[in-house]
Amino acid sequence: MLAGGRGLISSTPRVSPSRMKSRLQRPRSSNSTVNARATFEKPNQYSEGMPYVAVNGVLVVDQGKITAAAPGKALRGPGYRP
């Protein structure tokens, strides 16, 4: 037994708070909301709530409006047939 009555199996590793600050952590809560407006009847509706979207460093959504820029490349899966 270890000091304090804790066995080897029940002991948990301790990480100092100074080491935790340098780690990337998942955000605990979201501070933005995205609303999907598309339906089966109207599938070509854009989502709301993302005022800026960048693809390869180029804004494709600027202040909530879609731009004419097309910097990305379409990804095709194994089932794609031209």
C-alpha cells in the first residue's frame, strides 16, 4: 500500500495546473448558433449564423452574404460517376 491508503491500481496521475494551461482543450460551451433552413421541399437554402467563412484563406461568406469566390476543390467519393 502507498501512503494515504491508496493502492497502485487506484492511484490516478496528477497533472499540475501549470501544465494544463499549455494544452489545447475542447471548448466547453458554444457561443454561436447555426440555424439550418433547408428542407426536403427547399434543399438549396443556406444556413444562418456564420457571418464569415474562409476557404483556403479566401472569404466565401462575408458578413453573412455568399461571395463569388470559389477557392476550394470539390471532393469526390468512390461512388462518383461523371
